[in-house]
Amino acid sequence: MGQKDAWQSDYFDSNVRFADIYNGIFFHGEEIIKAEELEPCDSVFIQNFQNQNTVKVICDKVRKWKGQYLAILPLENQSYVDYRMVLRIMQEEVLGYEKQRKEAYEKAKLEDYSFDKNEFLSGMKKDQKFLPVIPLILYLGTDSEWDGARTLHQLLNIDEGLKPFVNDYKLNFYDCHNQTDFSNFKTENKLLFEVLANAADKEKVKQLFQEEAEKYSLDREAAAALTGMAGIRMDLDKLKEEKEGKAEYKMCKAFQEITQ
């Protein structure tokens, strides 16, 4: 894992920031998903096939929302343009559902459920329902906007007349580069996305750190992510202040370290 990936991984471990991302992008800033409702979830999806081939998908961050009843929320952090992203996420979703099927099937066997012939051959109960898998791609690159496909149809060389008969697949995708309003985010995600969107304009980044950063009480993970993604190399202890026995990191000091 590269240094930038490590910053991102630590940063998105926070349930508060995780929930804020989904609320900001899916629900226009309304607090539909609450941080305390998120539960940790295995981020590895594996499928073994009869020919002994194994497919393994590792999601960057996964949470369950409201226990096992509503949704699984995988979060993909992407700092470069991956032109196979549509295929990656399609596979991730399929394996997410397949994992649920297998777990339910094994549980039913332990409970001595009486499978009929079709259920036994299918490897699942007739009335089994799955939790929705809702991936969200965050493009966090600082060099340019995303220029890869966002739908399956964009990857296909297909006659227009056949398109209605070919199922499409669309990514839930957020690219801060083509956004101008970040007010839907209520945490330091707002500052992070604004910094990334303006990373090429050092004066704008300075202004953001001066005007916006004082609004947030940042932990070390957030300070590391913000300085790292903004290309600022500095000792984080220079930003550290003690307040009521708790360490806080003041980003207003970081702008002084930004050079042209």
C-alpha cells in the first residue's frame, strides 16, 4: 500500500466521515445514515469455482448499515484513473451477493433445514432475500478529471440498435474535480474535496486552509490525509494543539508550508 493509500485508508476508517460521504452524495446532505448505525463488515469477497479457480475482491472500506437488514455500503477510494473500474465493481457486487448466498446456505444446513430438490441444487432457499450492495467510487486524484468509463455501455463496441437488449451497469461515482458546491458535506470531507478539486491552484489551497480549516477539529488521520493529498510535506506535530487533554490538529498553520 502506497503512502497516499495509507492516508486514505486511515481517514475513511471514521464512521462519521464514512456516513457523511454517503449522506452528502446520495441524500443532498440530509443525515439519513448515522455514524452510530454503521457496523464493521468483512471487506474481502471470495468465490471458489469448481475448476479450482478463485476470484478474490478486496473493497477499500465496507460497512453494514442498520445491522443486517438494510444495506451493505462498500466504499472505493480511487486516486488514479482505472479504466477497468466498471468491470471491477460489477464483480464486487456479484461476489457480495454470492457471499451472502453462501453464508445463508451454510447456516440453513447447520439448522437442518429441509431443502427441496431445486433449493439443494441451487445452493439457496427459494425465499432467500439479499441485502443491497451499494458501491460508491470516490475519485481522489489530483492531476485531472476522471476520463474513464462510468457505465458498461461505454465499454462496449455495440450497434445502437442492440443497446436496448444489452443490460447496462452504472457506477455510483463522485469526482470532486467537476463539483463547485461542497456544502452537502458536514465534516472535514468538505475541506478535503475542495482541496483536491483545487490542488493545482496553490493560492486557492492556501485560502481554503486559512478560511475553512479553523471550522474543524481534526484528528491526526484527517490532518495526514489533508496535508498528504494537498502535497504538503511537513511534521504533523507542528499542527498539533492540546485541548482539554485531547490532541487537535490546526490546518490553518499548514498553509504557511505550501510553496509554489
